[in-house]
Amino acid sequence: MGEQFDYRSAPDPDMMGDPSGPEPSRRGVLFWLGAGINGLAALLIACPIIGYLVSPWRSGGWQTWIDVGNVEDFPKGQTRLATYVNPYRTPWDGYTANTPCWVKREASGSFTVFAINCTHLGCPVRWFPESNLFMCPCHGGVYYADGSHAAGPPPRGLYTYETRIKGNTLQVKGGRLPTLQESV
């Protein structure tokens, strides 16, 4: 029969084998394999959380000044459709990188630039000079000439861009699409 071995006492050093490098135990290999997999999972979970926490300091990183057109292209007292090319486009964006906006030039010469998207579901609004209203064809959203909400389901007025005139060119600060949480 087999030898009786008392597990509470220390093993005989000869039983341990060559002291220069004992063979790793199965338990040790599985422990380190499990620790490595758990560390990888923790890293994959931590990346989006860290990105979310750091994003407030990075905001504005997707905004830049974009040329909309020459100041003379927009007569005083009128609202016109203009288009700019999104600087943060990708090669497969195609014509969708061309972002339209409504440019309103006041009689005083100042500019207000509205995003074309309805604040309800993002459908493109149209300007009707006969009634001095922006109207959304999707769900009946209506906005006054100053972009404020007039009627329908939209929760707020039209999004407006920051504007500036550099030289003789009207510029807007844009690059990303507006949302209810963050306007342009």
C-alpha cells in the first residue's frame, strides 16, 4: 500500500526536486492566467469611463472656425441658405460633409446663423419669407424668424452658431452636429 503522508508537516526537501527552478504548479498558472484576464477586462471597462470623465476638459475639441461665405453674399434684412464643409469629415462622408445652415443678416448688419436641423428630431427646416417662419416638414415644427419656438413638438428654438467676421468672410464655429444636451 501507499505511504502515509502527513500534510501538516513540512515536506522533505528532497521531494521538492531541483532547487534551481521548480516546476510551476497548476494552481499558480491558473491564478496568473485569471489575474491577467481580469486585468484586461478591467482595462476594457475603465477606458470608456475615463473617457467620459475626461471629456468635459476636452469639449470644444471638435469645434473650429469655418468659412461660410463672403459678407456681401448675404443682403441685409434677408435669410439665406448657406453651406460649409465640415472640417472633421471622413473620406466616406461624401456629400453629407456639406453642412447647410440658415444665415440671417439683420438690417443693422449683424449676423445670426441657425443650424438647419429641427430641434425635435433633426429634420431640415425650411425658411418661408412670405410668413417670416422656419417650418419643419416632418412633424409640423414652426419657428419665428429669430429662431425661437413658435408651434409644434420641438422642445426649444433653433440651434445657433457662434459667428465672427474675419476680413470680409463670415465664419461660424462648428464641426459637430447639435444635440439637446449640447448646442453648437
